[in-house]
Amino acid sequence: MKGYLFLASFLVYAAWRTTHVINALTRPDLPHEYFGTASGPKDASSQCSVLRGADNKLSYCEDQTFWEFEDAQGHVFDRKVVASCDPNRKNWNTVMGPLSSPDPLGGLWLVEYDRANASAKEMKLVDYPERRDFHPLGVAIWPSKLGSTSNMFVVNHGRHRTTIEQFLLDPADPSSAKFIRTLSSKYFISPNALALTSPSSFFVSNDHFMTRRLPSILGEILPVIETFIGLPLGFISHVSIVNEAMPGAAIIRHTIPKLGISFPNGIALSPDGQTLAVASSSYTRVLFYNRTSNEDGTEKLTYAHAVSVPFAPDNVHYDDTGALLVAGHPYFPGLIAVAENKTTEGSPSWVAELTPRTQGGASVRSFDLDAPFSATQRVKAAASHGLTTLYQSDGSKFSGSTTGLRDTRSGTLFVVGLFEEGLLICRP
């Protein structure tokens, strides 16, 4: 009897699991390029362009974030984009593999822009230790207020271990990042994305428990099993620097407010600080957690709801209005083929926004009607959020989207791609 119950349970799980992964394993009929806004579709051919850096080093960028500048009232009057890029990603990728060669190193790029123009410059890492690896992934920056300096934290997938690097940014010299310290912990198993809770504390996603760093064939097989079976072995940590004002090695307080997530990839904290969004790449959905505190003052995350998206979500970022931008991979085999140099085609890209619905709002069945390939062909409407496509490409125009940012002042959309050269900018 127990055997039948186990078999029945397994079949139910397999059926449920299949419904969550089939979309990301099926190639959608996406357009060459589509750019949409709240007011409707735009002309992507004339309003979207790719910004490139010197020597093509602004390439293979996994994450990007705004560096914001605030006035005395806390209002943002300017923004710059900082992107984490690694042109060597096809040879050194601790998430997807391989781990063949950690040389050369990656870098950070500063993008300055206005409504008509944009320029990119590789940031100088001041006082960064010589002969130390730098393979950046997630990046987060605390805003600068009235010209003050900003803390920047960067996940660094080095050859021996993954660390989190702390830098200091100065508005007077924006293209330089002064190295402060390296944060290390035995709990940094697979750090991926960051979401700051203060100038010296942050949430960090750990996307896998079984990683590519495992010896021999174990590192090739076990992470793949964890990803595609959807084993809930990932977790969200919270890190606080206790001795922030003191130079030298950091004393950190490390807690784990949420265990048991399948491939937690990108994370983002809502503008009011009350909700943490987590992209579950294995289950093609975004998880939302209410953020509160335990009696001892440590962070507490309580599951609220989930929203299915029509692709495997990578990174997530909130804009000023509370809309969540989600970028990801609508055809995961295509991304793997690009990573393994098995195709000359790009992998498809999809960026969408999730907007909270008002309580008691009418049930919505039709949505995302402007997109050439509507999300309705893959997912049902969510009770908690609306979904609108902002950008699509079959990979021929822009490949492997990982992160989308939107400046609400102008509506400008920024997109980076895991194995793409340059940074996409779409202006409405």
C-alpha cells in the first residue's frame, strides 16, 4: 500500500512539475523584436538600440542596477546604471558551467544617459587586491543622498570560492569603485542576487545547494538534477555588517530567514521595504514574501503568494511605482546551446512587468494583448498581479535577457543578456 501511495504521489508531483517547466522547454514564436509600454506598442526598430563598450568588454552582463542620487527630501533627481559583466562567462560559470578557466576577469560598467544619449565606461576598481579573481554576478547599490558616498556590494564567483565584495562609490568620481572589504561566510554556498535593506545589510539568494564546484562528475550532474527536478534546496540569507565603520575584515551577522526554494535566482525588495520578490527559475514563477521581524530583531519572511510567468525568470527589479520588472528565458534549451557554443543563433529574450492589482478588483482573463506572442498563451491571469510584456526577441536582435530596469522619469528600459554583447536601451 505504501508503495502505491508513493507512486501516486510521485505521479501527481511529476504532472504538477511538468506544467511548470514545459513552457521554458518549448520554443515560442517570438518576433525579431518588440518593445511595449503602458500606452501600447512602440517602434522597436527605431526606439531600441544596443550600447557597446570599448573592446567589446561590455558583454555577457548578468545583472544591472541603478545608482540613484537623492535630494534632501529623498527624491531621486538623477540615476546611472551599473552593469556586472564577464566576457569570459562561457569559460567560467559557477551556475550553469563550465568551470574551465577563470581567466580573464570580468568588470563593472557605468552607464550615463539622458533622454537622447548614453555612454558606457568600465569602472576602475581602486585598491582591489592584485591577482584576485573578479567574476561579478549580482550587484546592488545604496543611494547617494546630497552627494554622499554609496556602498556597493557585488557577488564575486572566484576560482576557489564565492564571496561578496564591498566597494565605495563617490559621485565626484563616478567611474571609480574603491574596494573596502571582502565578505566571506561558510553559508555563501551559491550567492546569486542581492537586495539591500540598509547601507550595510542585504538579502542574498543562494540558488543551489549542489553546485558546479562539487568534485568531478558530481558537479556536472547534481546541480542539473536539482534544477530540472526542482528540488527545493535553495535559500535566502540576510547579512549585516556589524563593524561597518571599522576598516579591515568584516564581522558579519548571518541569518537564513527562508529555506526550501527551488532555484531562487533574482531577488528584489519593494519600494516600501515590506515585500521581497524572489524569482524561482525552476518553477517559472515569482514568489512574494511579506517582510517582518522576529522578536530578536532578525529578518522574517512569510510566504504571501506566487505569480506564474511565461518564461524561466532570471532577475527581478522594482521600479518607483511598485511594478516589478522580470526578465528571463522563454526557451531554456536555446540558452544552454548558446552557452555551449552549439548554435550561432541567439537565445530568446522576454521582459515583463508585474503590477499589483487592487483588492477586490474584477477578475481578469484577458491580458497582455499587445505583445506579438501574448503571455496568455502560456500562463493564466494572476489574482494578485497584472502582467504586461515590455520586450520580446527571438534572439536575433537581443539574446538571453537576464535583467530589465526602467527609469520611470522617462520610461527608458535597460536590458542586459547573459551571453549578449552590449546593453539594450529602449526609449518610448
